[in-house]
Amino acid sequence: MKVFTKALLWLVFLNAAYFCIVSTAPLLPEGRLAESLRNATLQLNGVVYGLDHWADGVAMNIMGSMNPAAPVRSGMEMAYSTSSATPNDDGASGPAYFYSSVKWLAELVSGKADARVEYSRYWWGVAAVMRPVLSVVGLGGVLRAFMLCTMLLFIWALTLLYRKIGAAAAVTFAASMALTDFPIPSLSLVSAPELILALASVCAVLRMRRDPTLLTLLFLTVGSLDVFLVPLVSPMPTLLLPLTALVLERERERERERENFCDWPDCKLILLLCFAWAAGYILTWATKWVLTGVVLGDGSFERALSQVLYRAGARSDDSYSLIDRFSAIGDNVYYLFPYSLAACSAILGAAVLVQASRICAALRVPHRRVGMFGWLALAFLFLIPYLWYFVTAQHASIHAWFAFRNQASSVWLFLLLPSLIRARGCADKDSGERL
């Protein structure tokens, strides 16, 4: 109960801080913001595979559209500006989709924008936080800082994984990140904060003492920060990369102590941390909708709920069948090897066969006993991203080109599994002899 009370009070504090940040952002001096936004319209016209130019354009448009005369309403509304003479290209695909928001941003900086589009279902914390930064430095400077921060955290995470778990964990982590587009997301104003948060969380769990209360507060904070900073992008790595690192570190210790792989207390901790992250994620989102409904009073809460159903493919006018949901999973697996369907099938099939043979080889020699709880824990961690795709089928399907990054932890586990169950020279508990 004490942990629950601390977590609840901490979450209330976080949401109060978010409200203060988005409400005061419009009041800060603009400085060189107009110049930065004008230059950004040129920078965003370059095509880089895997980047969401649309969301980046909208985020910067929101920064330029904030109204200091009504800071609270502006912070809750998070509207972007367009020209009423320009059609909304939300339903477009390809270049028309990517650059529609760049076109709106160009209209804003040229003074041609005469309409506002509310985007209140998200906190858009990245727009509120980066607005004063862009008033001093341009978009290029911000993205270079993101890239530097990302690479430093990645190197630190690899170092900690190597020291605390082993070379196999570090190498497979690097491979899983490479297969999910690392470090491309660090070049996006919207995607980079989520990647930085995931890597920072990995480093945090490997450095902090294993206290259930501290870990609960950490995962609650990470889930909450994910919702505050960015819209719906690829949230699963912020939960599953640090959680997998924590499980692997614990299993390394159990191996040294000649214990079996995973047990019920470890499974309970996994479930607790998943619940903490989900509570931070869901309640922070719900808080934004409630506050927006109170401040704007224009049905924004109902529109947000409608969007949840829409993204889940559960709205009556656009429902997803069971086949559609499994197809959404397939779309995201495909993007691990985005060359052609035949090439994807061949590469994925070969990888599965090779890995299956490695697992069988590990099981044929003396190995650690992986009991029911061990296999359940591994299956649970591996399947969470695909459950996410199944539930958020509409979003996972139309945004598979970046939503596929949710699989990073599953790829990591898949590559590391033979090393997890191999004995690695630990002693048998019963015989006391070296394996």
C-alpha cells in the first residue's frame, strides 16, 4: 500500500508539472523561433528513410502557433495552423502525406495561415520543451544534440550490458537496435525523445539498486514521460528494453548462484513493473483528456476517446477483423527486412531456422533448467509487442514503417535465447560438479 500511495502522489506531481510546462511555454520569449521555423521548412524537405516528417512539421507548427494571450488554452489545445485554401492531406500517402505538414509550416511562417486545427489528444511535450530551445538554436543544432545524446547513451548501455551480463547480451542488443533502424530515429524531433528515454532507462536499471519501490517509480515515470513528450509513436521499447535488461541482469546473478532460470518472485516483479509503466502511460493520457475537456469544454474528451477506438480498429465505421489484426502484425515484421515480400520471407525464414537449430543445440548439451515460470516469462516479454500490434491494429498497420521499432526487445530476446539457456560453465546444483 505504501508503494501504491507513493506512486499515486508521484504521478499527480508529474501531471501537475506537465500542465505547468505546456501552460507556460507560450509565455516564453520567441527569440529566433520564426527564423528557426523558416529554415526548418527547407530542412524537412530532405527525404530520410524511416523519419516521420509529418509529425516533425506539426510539432514545429504547434510551437509557432502558441498564443501568449491565452497560454492555458493554447497549451491544452496544441493547435497547428494551416491555410483554409489548402486541402488537408491527412488521408494522403507517400510524399503528399510527408510534406503536407511542411507545407502548413511554410504557410505559417509566411503569414498565409488563417485556420487552426486542434491536436489536443496529445500533450505534445516535445513542442513545449523544445520551443525555447528553437528560439535560440535551429533545428539542425537540436537534431545534432539528439544524435550525440543518443550515441552516448547507446555506448553506455552497451558497456553496462557487457560488464554486468556479458558480451552476448551487448552484441545481440546492438544487433536488435540495428534491425529496428538505430540510429535513424535520433534525427527526428518527435522520435528522438522516445529513443533517448528507452536507452536512458536501460542504463538506469543497470545502475540502480534492485529495490522494488524504486523500480516501480522508475517504470511509472518512464511510461508517463513517454506520453507527455511525444504522440503515439513506438512506446514499447521504453517499457521492454529496460525490463529485458533487468531480467537478464537478474538471471546472470542466478546463474552464478547455481539457481534455475527465473521463478515466481521474478515473474511477479515483471508483472508489477509492466503494471507500473501501463499506469503511468494510461493515466497520464487520461489526465490530459480530462484537463483538456475542463479547459476547452468543447467535446475534446469525447473526440479523444473516439480516436482511441479508431487507432484500435474498434470504431463501428472502421472496425478491424481478426485477419486484419494479424495482418497488422505481419506488416510490422516485414519492416525488419523492408526489401520485398519474397526477400523478407526468405531472410526471416532462414533466421528462424538458424536460431531454432542453435536453441536445439543448446538444449542437447548440459544447460540451465528453464522451468514453467522461466518459459512463461520469456514468452510474455517476447509477445508483448505483438499483442500491442493486435490491440492497436489500425495504428500499427498504417504506421508500420516506424511502429515496427516496438519489436526491438523481441528481436533481442530471440537472438539471445541460446545463450540464456546454455550452461556457460555454471555448476549443477545437485551434483556440485562443473558442467
